[in-house]
Amino acid sequence: MFFLAGAGALGGAIGVVTLRNPFYSVLSLVAHLIFLAVLFLLLQAEFLAAAQVVVYAGAVMVLYVFVVAYVGGSDEPLRPEGGALRVLGPLFAFVLVVELCIALLGSSLGLIDSPGADVPAGFGTPAEIGSLLLRRFLVPFEAASYLLLVAAVGAVVLARRRRGLEEQEVGA
Amino acid sequence: MDVSWFLVLSAFIFCVGAAGVLSRRNPLVVLLCLELMLNGSNLALVAFSRMHGDGGGQIFALIVMVIAACEVTVGLGIIVAIFRRRLPVDVDELSTLRG
Amino acid sequence: MSATGFGWLVLVFPIAGMLVCALGYRKLPGHSAGWIGSLAILGSFAASIGMLFDLLDHPEEERELVDAAFTYFETAGVNVDLSILVDPLSVFMCLVVSGVSFLIHVYSVAYMDGDEGFARYFAYLNFFVFSMLLLILAANFVVLLVGWAFVGAASYLLISFWYRRTTATRAGIKAFVINVIGDIGLVIGAFLLFDATGALDYEGVFAEVNNAFSTNDGTLVAACLMILVGAFAKSAQLPLHTWLPDAMEGPTPVSSLIHAATMVTAGVYLIARTHPLFELAPLAADISAVIGTATLVFAATVAVVATDLKRVIAYSTMSQIGYMILGVSVAAYGAGLFHLMTHAFFKALLFMGAGSVIAAMAGNQSLDRMGGFRKSMPFTFVTFTVGALALAGFPLFSGFFSKDEILAFTLHRGGGFVVLAVVGYLAAGLTAFYAFRMVFRVFFRPPVSEARELEHGHLAHADPQNPATGEPEDTGVGFPGPEHHIAERSWPMKAAMGPLALLALVGGFVAVPGLTDTLEHFLEPTFAESRFAESVPSHGAEYAGLGVGALVAIGGIALAFFVYMSRRALRLELRERFTTVHTFLFRKWYFDEIYNATVVRPMTAFGVFGRNVIEADFVQNTIVGGTVGIVRAGSSMARAIQSGYLRGYAALLLVGMTGLGLYFLITAAG
């Protein structure tokens, strides 16, 4: 089960990066998110998996689809993509992967080679999450809602038309 | 499954996202890759939470999702504004913040 | 008030005068700057008299009073105070300096009338007198050096007073450079002494010097020679004499003050003050005597052919200082200082008279163009002649007694000194000759046009020009003013020249050998421990010396009369016959040319090289430019990071993160 979901997630990720058309990239990300939700389920984080599908894949990605439809984004850009960073980017990332793996596999964290600690039955259920949110993590919860408010205001500000400001012609 | 597999997978996802940020020119796709990176770290968080049996990791992941949502909102708003101003929607061209 | 209290007053008055004139130079009306300056010096003179009387109240053994104002610095092993020494020598010098300076100030009020820099002049002059008095009253080498350096600076300021004249500024620089060479010598000498004796004040050094050195000890001789370098630079002796004739570019009262009475005598004072050192190092004293004699002969020969009136007098100063140096080098301190005093009187007088004559000539200083002023300027004629007679050593005038006393002492020392004495007598003859050369050429013979105009009561005027080069000038700031005053018409000039003439006449009677030894007696306490104190020529020898001197002087005057009055053509014949000799003397024995070639040109070339190569190429281009280039390159490299290129920033982030991770990995593993 893990390998299936893992492969799917990874495939989706690679698809995001490599697909030319941004629309396809968005779709690829949606797939990736769903497979990630499966992985969350495997980790006994049920509420989180549900939230991922509903909020992330549902709302956020839909927003993305709208914007991609509006803005578009050309299929083939004028110049070849990336210049030096086209090669260097993946190279740096590969280096990072290697490093992280070394860190992880060589670490002396206990339990890392096991499925994990024994967890109580209610672990990861909405009830459990809810009680955590309202008790231990009340302040972050409130802060997160404040953050959402700020983001919404910001989006409105960015999107409004300023009166008296001509839209500039940009040279080619 | 061992927790370490999840962690390795999350490292891979994160790095794929990083590679994408560096190599794509369309800002929309860059943002998408940024989402990838965030998801990678989410996975790691949840894996650790399972490892320790602490629910705090999942809360953290939830908050990260909230942040991702906010960031997408604002980022897309910027991209739309750029598009509306008829500037090239291309990360390499948008370099007026040079020093 | 005590003697030392008066001593501080002597110093305070000129400083106060200087400050008032300097700070208020715009506001002081009319001639008030001049009167303020003169009053300040009069105050100094009065305080000097106070010092004198108080000192005389002390018994003879206690006539050395030191007073410290505050401690300059006090470190391990070196204690230096700002202290003054009041003893017969310093009181004597103070009286001479302040007295003559006062008269010169009064003279200057009239002479500098109409000059734009009137107040500046008096500020400088007061500063100069202050420095000279400080030098005289110093009780240790440090304060001496301070006064010494100030005197050099003041002389520079005053020589190049008319600063828009290039000849004047060049002369000022020349004087200053040579003075600095002297300063260096003095500093090195003081240091050598300090090194050996551990003290910087006179009392301490002189007490220790017998223990620290043996007779003619190498270090002591070196120290004395260094002190001599200082003395010779200040007193314009060979070979550091070239600045004195050029220093005539300054206003005539400046020449009269600095180059007759005060600054050039500082060297003589120094040798007299440090006499214990010279007595313990006879080699240095002998060298000093020889150089003094050489200078007096050199200067006398050049004065015979010089054509600029002021320069003749300048060379005579050089020559007479040579006599003084000879005097103090053969331990005839009383005689040397006596000559210092009489010389101050008649030389200042001669310069003042010259100023009056030059004014009558409307600024022209050439002897060739002067003549016959006897009828038109009687007062100037009389005073100038009195001065010349004193200079020549005519019997009964002041110079007669003082100069011959020195020569008598020199003879008495015997041995090689006899040669020096004979040379001294010959030069005395030359002195009389050139002194009266001046008198006859300026005042006798048919009057020139300016003199004839003056006889009709009309003072000549001419377009302002540089007397040396003849190039036209104007009378604005930095140039001489438009007014010319002659003594006959200006009461301050008369008021100054009169007393000096009187003193030149009777000043000698202060120390007639055998009759009135007041000066010698007065100065005794300072020189009591000199090993030559008892070695005095007998009265007979002294009278014989006086007789010889009288003969020599009269002979010189007669020769001058013969050449300049009776057989005028003789002069031109001689000049044609002895052209090489004449040119050699006229060119001042080619000293200036030698110095120019050996010192000035290489130094200037080095300076030009320094500017073009070292400064421009090396420092500016390589060091400064290189540093700038490196910084520019570095900063443009750093600037490349801020490209505004988003992906570049992201790449940097990633790489940095990777690097950090690597670092943590390594430290955790290790």
C-alpha cells in the first residue's frame, strides 16, 4: 500500500516539475495531493487526510485552476528554459536529497526504524485534533485564523483596480 | 511501514519541489513547486508525529496547510496583478529588484 | 617683587602686546598698534630694570635665581619645568634686548606708516621680542629650544613680511631652513648632554658635566659641536651664513632688530651660557674661535665690494658677530658680551640711518646711485657717522673699547690665538675701511638728484619697485606702503636714533679697562667658576691693544678717505686690475653658488622626483588606486549577488541550506 501511494506521490511531484503546460502541472499536483492523503491515512492521521483532500486539493487547487485559465502561461517560452539553472537546479536538489538521506538514515533517533510508538485509539481522529486545537494549541489556532484574515485582505488589495492609474504598455 | 521510509519519501518530494523552483520560469509553476515542498515537509511532520505518538505534529501540519493556502492566495493575486499590468509573466524578466 | 617675578613680567608684556595687536588688527585705529607694541616693550624694559635692581640686592654668591611656573612634563628620569633663570647674564641680555627693541619699535611706528600690514607687523615684532626674551631667560634646554624655535619662526615671518614679493618669501624660506638646521644641531646637542648627565636644566647639567665627561671627551666635543651648529645657524657664521644678506628683504627696522641686536646674538649668548661645557671641551671652543675669525674676515672682505647699502651693513653684522664668537670662545666672556651690547647700539643705529637714506632715495638701495646727502639730511648724517665711527673702532667711541678688549684677550691666550688676534686686527682695519666707504659714498661727494631735491625740501618719489630686481610692484597688502619717511621729518625716528647715537658714543665708558670694570664685575657671578676667570691680560697689555686698535681704525678710515674722496678714479682702476678678486668678493666667495649646486639643486630634484614618481605614480596610482581598484572589484563581485533574479536567490538559498546541513552532519558525526 505504501509503495503504491508513495510512487504515485512521487510521480505526481515529478510531473509538476517537468510538464510543460502549466495546466497539466496543476492536475499533476492534484494527483500528488490525493496520494499524499493516502499516505496520511497510513500514518493514522485521518482528519489531516480529509482536510488535505477537501481544503488543499479541493479549494486551493481549484483557485489555481482558475488563475491558470486566466493567466495562461505560454507553452513554449521565448528562450530555452532556465539557462544554467536548468541543469544546476536539479543537481543542487540531488545533492540535498543525498544529504538528507544520509542525515535520516544515519541518525540515531530511536523508533525511526519502527512503525512508530504505540498510539492510543483516538489518535488522529477529528475529536482528538479538535481537543488539541482548543487546548494545547489555542494560540496558534487563533494566530492562524488571523493570518487567514490578513491574506484575504491582501488578496483584495492586490486585485482592486486603482482609479487614475493607466495600465502601462510594456515594451516587447 | 517503518517511519524512515516516509521520511525518505518526504525528502525526495521536497527536493523535487526545490528542483522545480529553480528550473521553471513560469511563476505559476514555481508556486506549484513551492506547494510541493510544503507538502513534503507536511509528510515529514506527520511521520514524526506518528513516531512519537504526539498529536502536535499533526496540528503543525494543519497550520502549515493554512499557511500554504494564504500564501497561494497572495501569490496568485500578485501574478494576476502582473498579468493585468501586461508585464511578462516570467520569473527571469521580473528583476527590477536588482541591486 | 622679586627678581624672578620681574622676570615673568618681562615675558608677559610682549605676549600681551602681541595678542592685542594680533587679535585687534582690524579694529585698532591709526598708529595705536604701534604704540601698544612699543609700550609693551617699554614695560619689558622697565621690568628688566626691576630685575636688575632686585638682583643687585642679593649678595654676589646668590645671584642665580631660578623660578618655575609649572612642570612641563615629569616622567621617569626626565623632569622639565617651565622655568626661568635670573642671573647677571640673563639680566644683561634682557636689558640690551628690551632696550634696543623699544627704540626700534618707536622707529617702526614712523617707518611702517601707511603700510597695510601695520598691526600685523607689530604683532610679529612683539612675538619676536617675546621669543628672544624667552630664549634668554630659559633655565633649561627645553625652554631654550622653544624660544630658539620661536625666534626662527618670528624671523621668517618678519623677513617675508612683504609677502607678495617673491624675493622676500624666498629669503624667508632660506633663513628658516638654515635656522632649522641649527635647531636640529641644538636638539642633538641637548640630547647628548641629557644622555650623559641625566638632566636638562642648566644647573643640573653644569653640575654633572665634570663628573660625566673628561676633558675633550668625544661625546662632549660632539655635543658642543652640535650646539655650535645651532649657534652658527642663528648667528650667521660660516658655513651657515648665507641667509643673512638675503634677509635684508625685510623692512629695515626688522633688519635693525633681528640682524643687528637680537637674533644673531643668540648664538653668542648660547656659547656664553653653556661655557662650562666649552671649557671642558677646549677642542670645540678652539674650532668655534677659528670659525668666528674666518667669518669675520670673510664678511669684511665681502662688505668692501658690496653695492647694496643694507647688505654692507649685514655683512658687517656677520663680521662683528664673528668677533663676539671669538671673544666667548677664548673665554673672554665679559669682553664678548660687552661687544654684543655696543654692537647692538651702533648697528641698530646704522640700520636706522640706512632706512632714512633709502627713504630719501625713494626705495633705491644701491650705493652706486647715492651721494651727497650731507646737507639735506644732517641728522641722519650725524647719527650714521657716529655709528660708523663706533663700528670702525675709532678711539673713545663704544666699539673701540669693546672690540679691542676681545682682541687683547685673544692675544693674551697666546699660542695659535695670536694668529687669530692678528687676523682680527687686520679685519678691524677692513671694517673701518668699509664703514667709511659707506659714509663717504652716501653723504659726501656731489649730491645726486634725490639729494638736491631734498635740499629744496622736496622728498623724492618713485614708482614702487622691488629694490633687488627692479620689477614694479603696487602698494597694496603684502607690499611696502606708499609712504617714505626720513629721520629729519619724523619725530619717532629721531626719538629712536638719538638715544642710540648717544649710547654708541658713550656706551664704551662702561668698561674702560682699568678704570671702570663695571660690566666685567657685574657679569662675574655667572662666569665665576670659569677656569679662565683669573687669566686676564694686564692693564699694560690692554692699553697696548687699545693703541693698536686705534691705529688700525684711523688707518682704515684714512684709506677709505683716500680711495673714495681724493683719488676717486683709483677705485675703478683697482676694480679693472683685480677683476677676478673683485668678482670673487662680489659673489660672496661663491658660497651661494656652491650651496645651490650641492644642496639646493639635488634637494629640489629629489622633491620633483618625489612629487612625480613617488607621489603620483607610486602612492596615488599604485597604493591608493590599487586599493580603490581592489575594493571596487570586490564590491562589484558582491553586487553580482543582488541580481534581482529570483531563481538565483532561490539557488543561493538552497545551496546555503545544503551547506549548513552538511556542516551539522559533519559536526554531529565528528
